[in-house]
Amino acid sequence: MKKVLLLIPALLFMFAARAETIRIPLLRFDTPEQAAGAFFNPWGGSRKGSARFDAASRSLLLKYENSSVTFSHKALPEPLRELVRQSPPDQYYLRYRVIRQEGTSEVQFFTKYSYVTPGGLRRSGKMETVSWPPGGWCREKERLRPEDLSNLHLVFHGSGEIEIYEIGALYELSQARQISADKTLDAIYPENGSFLIPSLNVNADPENPTELRISPTERGVEIQAVCRKKNMILLKASFEENTPDIWKDESLELYFDFQKTGMKFRKIGFNANGKFGGITGALNASGIHTKTRKSVEGWTADIFVPWTFLDPSGKKPFLLGFNATRNCYAEDGRLIRSGWKTVVWNACGEFGTLAVSGDSKGNFPAPGLFQTEPGKFYLFPEDEAYVRIFTPDGKLFVPEQTFRSDSGRRVLPFSIPLTDSGIYTILAASRKNGKAGIFAEYAVHENRLDQIPELTQDAVTLFPIPKLFRKTGKTIRLDSFGSYSAPACGEAGKALAATLQDFYGLALPEKENSRILIGLLDHPAVQKEIRRLGLEKELVKIQYDGFLIRIEPDGILVTANNSAGITFGANALCDLIKRCSGDTGDAIVQTALVVDWPRVKNRVFGQMMNSYYHRNKYQAKEFIEFLRRFSVAARYNSYAFDIGDYYQWDCMEKVGHHSLAWTKEDFAKIAEFLNGSGLILLPTVQSLGHMEWWLFNRKDAFPELREDGGNQVLCTGNPESLKLLFAIYDEYIAMCSKKKETEPAYFLTCLDEVRWQTALVPEEKRCRRCAGKPKNEIFLEHVKRLDHFLENRKLKMVMWSDMINESHNGLNAFKCAEIADKIPREVVLAHWSGLDFPRIPELSRKGHLNWKLLTGYQDSHTGEENLDGYGMWCCTYNWWLSATRCKEQGVYGILAQALVANQAWDQIPEGTNSWKKMIRMYGNFLMRNWSRKPLPHAGKTFFVVNLDNHSTKTDGPWFERDRRRDLSSVDFSAKEIAGIPVRIPEREGKKSYAAPGQSIPIGRKAASLILLHGIDLPETAAKDFFKFENYRDETFGPVVAEYIVAYAGGFEERFRIFYGWNVSDWRLKEGASETFARYPGDARWLFTGKTIAAKEKNFPEDAGVYQYEWVNPHPGKEIKTVSFQSARQHAKYFLLSMTLRDVK
């Protein structure tokens, strides 16, 4: 959907205080005629309700009793769609007054799907305004596309009288309205008020070049064209009158897309005789005129196209999609068609963009603005211009600047010191003769990611980013130490020994008085070594579970305050050894001093076990390995599993449990692993809302404990509720640790999103225990009971904050925000949404400890200085996979978890969209760490398999119709990727790929196979690929290919390629979740490139293929052949290169 927003009312903020929002009413209900089209449907409960025009308040009065009702208006969709077509609003608002209300309200947004979000009306008795961003819960888990919005409804549950005054759209100017990235200003060099297109580069015709100069004027656009021709004798110019068939001559064709919507598209062709024609009728009366001249070198044309031809209203400013093509016959008779941005006549989305200035009446020019290169611009003011520039996240980046011109519309250059990739919004206004002129808005796309260095495959550094990492310039062999010592730190010592043995074949025994010492700070041997080395000043810096590593030829020391710190320090040492040593050879490490510690004490990794109700059991052994590889490596020190009925509770035995539930033995293994590393299990139980796991899923269980009207909320008035709830608490607490050091200090009680349904139940049927008591008082009493119970067990209560936060769920029907100040100060408040973060400083001043537990990656700096805890709360399943049927898997997945852990350990990086920079630098680095495998039999040489005879014949693009957007247009000339030699197959002189069904002869031994491969999963196929009935929630993801390795001697080995674990789609999309999802847990490297389309638009890399290494279990046997088959419908697997590691 093409879009542009030109808000003339915003002119005032260019010269005075900048307004925060612009409201555009869609419907007002101040007349009986406006109110007449209301649709009011009582559909639930007692189904009682009415809607009528109220003359006294000049509003639409809604009344309903013990019912669920839906309100909409038949006249709403049309203006809403028109506004969305122009530019989707940031939010939608409602002006209203609540006379009385008991119950809840919500908004439903409609595209092809329905999206539900809480309404949250204030009950002040005054006129209020509430707004909501488009979105919310969608049953189909589809993301709302704002440009697809077609309607919205208001839904009320319970009883109430509400006056509705106005529904409208809200634009947040602080968000700097954006024009989507494919509509950026193009690099046109300005000269004397005109813009030069020096050549038509798409399918360029070097023997017959074309040059255009474009000059916008008040009345229209003037175009001077120079069409050179090598041999003018061959010029074809037969038409002497204007005609729609002008394209049959050699011609220059111009294309105009008014406001870049595709709705007012114009095409005009001109021949060398000065005649024209096109797809638009009535051209003779259009006001277009042209004058041509011929010479021995070619022909020229002076063309004028009035603005009124492009848009009869003549209103400016606007964006104008523009393209030019030329049809020219070569000497051999071939017709050559060249173009500026594309040669496809109706590919509006590919057109360049001109910013046309002028006022709302079309007679006063605003400053024109054009970009020449990244960050460099030219302004065309009348005599005085004002400019403000905003970053991609809407922050004021360059304050107001004034440019003055003493000689009319001359060119004034300026630049932006770019710090981020994305769309920069430039707001410009002009004055003439001391009077304010017109406001105009432009958007430019800048790509800074190309300038951010990516860490190499064996870069010697650590993640999370260390506070002190001082390399001292030497390399030492680990076998020179002969042994290691790990007094009272056996698990950490074993981790080091296992790394050296498995990866490098080096057996180091544990002995006393070794020069490799791993131990706690208070151990006598460590104290002695610290004094000898003079490290006392460095150790003073270490907080919480930080650590120190000193590596020198005279010894290696790893020390920390506690067992968790020892675990993290030993892991860091192992990482350094792997990065220094590489994949093969001897174990070495660089000399260095590392002193590092986290900024917050509690770093939580949490998971909702019932997310998406996965269909395969989490096997304890695999789950522990995923924790070891990802979460522990990221240095989370507390683990909160909201297990619900995915555990076989003793106290719930009569109810049964989920078929995939962990047994006691399963959970004990996980607890033993975490505790053995000094890490904490944080008991977590839903304690009021979200109680489906034992109130709803077990339909015959505890009906008397359900709150009336619903089966998600616990009835706290029934003593049996607390009896059972506290039995669960005690059972969970007992499971967490058998060691004093790792006993939990906190208990997460949740208490988020409590949604009582009492308002839908007739009064005579409501719970007698809770009748007449406000819900916020019930909530407060419950909090105090839980806090008292946990205090007696020497645990601090932790609860989510959304229900007591005014800007979140605190002002819904239950008004729990009103009791926020009565929450006991010792209760720790955990914040999962950006709506809650602004209150953190206030809550901290009141005495609460505060945690940020992010539901998906966020990099908000709000409230950062007041935190005692930080972490990731995964509302997904199979959290170790980069892609599942959860649309937002990426922002919960392992790369997001690693970046959040870095924010907890180090800090949130400065700047907007910092995640883009972090992924650019560390994405492959982290994926390389996760996927390292022992290669004890591998040598240092490689053999690259020639796949030419097994490649696919491709006459055109590989996967897309347009080669400019296809993987085949990426530069695959690299001879080596991440230290591995590669060779892309060729077929008839063209790059190609090997498709499944091939049997490839090898005839040699190999320590491993390294594949460069990918998946073609276009959007249409992806919908079927991820459907519930097709996607079976396999532990490692869906199998997309199977390899068969046949050995001399007649036996074989098979290995499988998993989507979301070893490989992913070659299309690299730009959304946050999609970007995080690019990095699966067992891929060696992601090789990225740009299609032609991305290069033309200065976009980041939009294509990528993956390296994966399979370790051969029989390195001493000759491999005869390797064959592979596709194993998944809808996903097309392909192989680009196969490399063998030789055996040493």
C-alpha cells in the first residue's frame, strides 16, 4: 500500500512549540443523522441494551444491563479505509463519558482477521479520550498490517451507560510519520534548481545513451531529454500525429504515479517528431506540450506536463512516483528497452520519487529537498526555510535550522550525521516576504548497517560484552600447564577438562597446586595467588556473580564471589580457548585479563510452559542441553518455569496432569543441573488469573474454586482455593534446591491480566462470598495473603505490575490502580510491558524493588537506573528454535535471549534500534559459538566437491519471477566463507544450485561435511508450512532434508536438516522478529548478500544462505557417495556448496 501524509495543520509547530499529536475525526455523533447509522447488538448475557441520540449531551447514548454488546457504525468503514489508504494512523481514539459502568470493554480491529485489545475506559464522570494502537490478540496469530485495516468495533461486557461523542484517528508527530522504505527519495544530483538523471541504467544501452533533466515549477514539471543515437539513419519515427500507439516508434516514455499510491498512474510516450500518446485518454486536452529537435547525434525533447494532468485538484506538496524508459532499435534490428528505475511499465513500486513542493492551493512553493548521497541533501527554499530532522524512532535529531537565500530558489546544501539505519523524517517549511509558507514532509531511507563491522568467525572476544578485557599480546599452549586445580569448584573444573579433551584431545588431570587454578575468592589457595599477583584492586570491582580471569604464561586464574560466578568465568575461559584455537589443531589461548560483573543482581530466564500448547514433551536431557548451550552461556542466574499442568503435582493427583507433563524425576534432573552450576530455580505459579491449567483444562476439577462467570480466575473467597494454592507453592519450593547456596530467595506469583467475568452473571447467581466487594479490594487482600504466606517461608513475593498500572490494566473495570499504594512495600514488582516501565522510578521511590522481565526483546531505556532484576520472559514454546508456528518466535528466541542477557549484564546500547547494530556485530559470532562441535580427527586442509554436474539448469531466476529480487542476483563470487573454501556450481556458464535427488560421488575420507545451503519458503508456501496440522512442533523443528552418506564397505549414515535449527529461508526480512530469527542454534555461519533491488534502493542485505557442519562418525572410512532428499512439502531445499574437512 502506497502512502504519504502531508499535514498542513502541523505548520504551526514548525515555528512554535511542536504539537504531540494530530487528531482527525472519522465520525461525530452530535446530530440525530450521524447517530442514525449506529449498529448496537446485545449478543451475550441477558442481551439487554439500546443506543439512541441524546439531544441534551449531543452524543450517542449506549445502555446495557448484564450483557455483552457490540457497537459500530455503518458509516465508519469508508472514511477509515480512505485514511488508511493515505497513511495508516498511529492510534484510534474515542471521546466518551461514562455515566456508570460495571464490567469491561474492548476494541476489535478488523482486517481479514479480528484483533482484540482491552478498552480501559475511565469512570470519572467527565468527558474523556482513550486511544489504542491498532492490534491486539488474534486467534489466528496473524500480525495486524495497519494498511489492511477495514473497520473497528467497541465491545462492552456487563452493565453501563456511556455517552459516545467521537471516533477518530490519531497521528503521533513525536513518532515522525514515515513513508515506507520503498518510497524514499532517490539520489538525484541537483543543479540550478533542476535534477539530473545522467543515464538510464536498467538494461542500459551504452551505444544510445539517454539523459534527463527535471525541473519542477509552480505550474508543472519541465523535462529536458537528450536521446543520443549512434546511427540516426536507422531512427524509427513514423507517427506525425498524437496516438496511443506512439510506443511502436522509438520513443521516450515517462511514468507518473501521483502520491505514490498506484491509484493515479499516468504513462506518456514521446517520439522524435514531438508527438505523444499513452494509456490515459484525452491527452490532446491535457495541457502537455513538447518540442523536439533532431541532429546527427540524436534527438532532444523539451516536455511540459502540468500538475493538473497528474491531479486535477492541483494541490501540493506531494510525492510523485517517477520513471523513464526509452525504446531504441540497434543496428542489428533488436529493440533495446532501457530504464531509470525499471523497464517494467507498470511497476509503480519500483519508481523513483520526486518531492514536489507547493501550498494547499498549489501556488506557493515549499522548499524542495533532494538527496545526493547518504546523509547529504540539498534544499530549495523560496527565500527562508526551516528544517527539523527526526531519527527513525521519532526523536528530534537535528534541532530547527534556518536557511536563507538572497537570490530566490538557489540550492542550499546540508547534511545529517547519520547514527542509525532506517527512515529519517525531514520536516521543512518556508517563508516568503516575512510570511509563513507551507509545511512539507519528506522521508529518506538510510542504511548504516553496511558500515558496522561484523565480527569474524574466530574473533577473540566475549559475550556478554565484558567491562574489562585487556589482551597482553602473547599466545600460550594449554598443554604447557600439565594439570588444573579446582578446589570446591568441581563442575567448573570438569567443564574446562571436557572442553580440552573433546575439542583438542588434551587430557589435563586435576591436581593440587596446579598453575591453572579455578576457585572461589575466599579459598586460601586463591587468596594466596591474588596477593602474589597484586589483583586486590581489580577484585574490588566485582559485584554479584561477576568473575576475574587472568591468563599469563606463569598461570591461569579463574575466581569469583560465588558458584554462579565460577560457572560463568570457567565458561568464558572455554570460549576464549575455542576462539583462539579455532576448529582444529592444538589448544591455545591469548594472554589477557578479564574483570567482569553484571549490573543487576537477578537475571531471570522465564518460560510459560503452556505457551501454544506444544505437542511434544520437553525431554529433560535435551532441555538441559539447551539451557547449557544458550541460557547458561548467556549468564542468566535465575530460572523461572511457569509449569502449570506440565508437571505431575502430588497435590493435584486426583485431577491428573497434561500428557506431556514432566515427572518428578525430570524436574529433579533440571534442578540438579542448575544448582550444580550455582544457579537458582525461581518458583513461579499463576495465582489469580490465567488459572485455566487447573480451573479450565481439567473441566471436572474444582468447579467450586472458579470465579463466577468465567474459568480463568480463582475465587479467593473460598478457603479451599488458598489451601490448594499454598500446597502447590510448598511443593514447588521443595523442588527447587537441595543446597543452601541455591535456595530461592523469591517467589513469582504472577497476578497479571486478571479478568473477572462477574459483570456478565445475573446478580442472583453471583458468588455469595465475594458479592458486593469491589474487585480491587479482593485483589489487594489476595496480594497481602500471598505476601504473608511467603514471608513465613523467608521468600520475597514477586508480582507482575500491569494490574496496578494506570496506563496498562490498572484502569480497566476493576480499577486496581486505585489500591497500588496499599501493596506492601516488600513486594517486588516485575514489569513485562513498555506500558509499565515509566512508573519504575516512582515505585522505586516508594520502596519497591523492581524487575524488568521482557516479553520479547525490547531495548527501552526507561526506568533502567532503578532495577534489581532483569530478564526475558518467553511466551512461546520450543524457545531454542529460531522459527516455529509462533509468529513472534524471533523476539523470544535464542538471539533475543542473548541480547537481553547482555543488557542485564552490561547495559542497553545507546542509540535507536540498537538491536540492529548488535545483531550486525554479534549475530554470526553468537551462532558460531552455539554451533561449535568437537573435531578431534580433523586436519587443516579441505576438499571442495565439484557440484557442476549435479546442478539445476536455470534459464532465469531461481525462485522469484523478477531476477532483480531473486537469490540468483546475489554476488556469489566469494572463494571462502567464514574460513571455509566454497565453490558455487555452474551450469552452461551460469551460477546454479544442486536440488534434492542427487547422488554425489566423493571417493575420499572426511572428518566432516560443511554444507552451504538454504530453504526457499515464499510467503504463500509458508502459510501452509506453519499450519497447525502440518507443523508438528518437533524438538529440533521440521525436517526439510535428509542426507545419506554411503561408505566403502556397504554401510551408511543418515543425518537430517531441520528448519529453524540448521537452516532457514533465504529471504531476509526486515522486521525485528524476522531479523532475530535469521540465526538458528546449529548453523555455522550466515552468508548474506544483496539482490539487485536492495542495491538499487540502498537497503540492507535481503538474502542469505547458511553454513552447517556435520561431524562424520567414521572419519577413518572412505565416503563413497553423498545423496540428499527433500523431506518437507511447501519448503524447497537447495545446496550451493559442499566442502569436506580432511582427516589429519
